[in-house]
Amino acid sequence: MNIVVITGSPHRKGTSCLLAEMFIKGAEEAGHDVYRFDAAFKKVHPCIGCGRCNGNAGIHCSFTDDMDELYQKILQADLIALVSPVYYWTLSPQILAAVSRFEYLVNRLNGKRLVLLTAQYNPNDTWTLEPLKLWYRNILKSVGFIGAGELHAVGVETREELEQTDYPEQAYILGRNL
């Protein structure tokens, strides 16, 4: 299986990056091909809703940036994994900029599998994660993705704290069991 992992953390050694590393390790050990795109360290302009592409094949997005590198990988992917810290009840702005540009591919994403992995400092996983879980359900429905799993690491402020939990192992198992 071809897998694209899109990360959104601006911290190269942050909590969600550890989840991404472990997910990738499990997926690669299972024999999958993995491509990683670190959105926070790429030039990615968010969608401005100009309507130029309208999700149509052959009509290029108004912007030429590092998303051009990602588009071909997404088209070849069987599964996309979004990995991000939780900022104000949603994904980081860096990953959301990349996800907003899925509009260019929207008519070609139906049937691809989607995984969501997040990490947050707040230990309250009820009210803080509900908006994010709703977002995930809505993107599955609106784009036609097939949900392939979620992992939400809660109550972990630092990578060291995350390493003391079973969340990294859960990320590994999620990748391994694809």
C-alpha cells in the first residue's frame, strides 16, 4: 500500500512528530511504502476559494508551491495519515493549509483511506476533542474518504511525557495493522 503521512507540527521533535515516527515505523515494517510531508516546513499557501480548480482534473491550482510535490503522492496513495498537535480544538494551521488545498484533488480522493493522529496537552478528551472528531467525520463524508482509524494522545505536553505512555505503541500498532 502507498501511504502519505502529512504532519502539521512546527516542532520537529514534538509529541505529534513522535506519533508520526511510530506510525511510519509500523507501516514500513508491515511492508508499506510511506512518503512523509512535513507541512510546517514546506511552502504551502492555504486555499483562497478562488474556484479556479473546482476540483477538476487538469486545471491547476492558482498557487505553485510545495503542494505540487504532494499532489502526485496523494493521487498515488491508498491511505493518507494526518498527524497534528491539537490547537484550539482543531488541527494545526500548518496542516490545515495543506488540507484546504485538497480542493484541487477533491473529485479524485473518493475511496482513499484516511487516518487521524493527534496529540494535545489538555487531559480532557471529551469537550476538547469533540470539534476535531466532528471535523474528521465531516471530511470523511464530504470527500468520500474511508475512515481507517484515529488515535488521540491526550494529556501530553512534551515528547518525554508522551514517551512515558502507551500512545507511541498505539501509533506503531495502527501503522503495523494497516
